[in-house]
Amino acid sequence: MRHKCDCGYRTFNKRRLKRHKRRCEYGQSKTRPAEGQKVEKELDETPSSQKTIAQLREEAKAKGITGIYTKNKQELLEALEG
């Protein structure tokens, strides 16, 4: 028996499907986006000082800031503010 995620991922193994759904962006929602439609992530309203380094790096990457992987949290905060 084949098991299928909403995103189109298929597997014969239930455990692999379960693990995939935990990581899949479509796994939590019941609606699948139309073909070719990009899924936009909701903006996080968490204050910058409480965000993780990974979240700060995503924001910096979206803004086009370079050298984000060599900077620490404080430097990332300064780069995003300035």
C-alpha cells in the first residue's frame, strides 16, 4: 500500500511518511497549493531580540545581507536594524 502526503511525496513506509509530514510545509495544512503556486510563510511578529539565529539569518538572507553565517546574534541584529 502506498502512502501519500499532500505535497505529493509517496512512500510504502508509514513511518517515513509520518516523519516527512512533520518536516513538510504542507503536512500541517489540509489544502495543497495550486501547481506552480509558491507558498508564502506567515510573518513572525516576535521581537528581534527573542528570535533564534536561524530566524535572523532567514530575515537577513531575504534582505540580501552578506556574511550572515559568520556573524553572531548581536551582529545579525545590528545588520537587520541598520
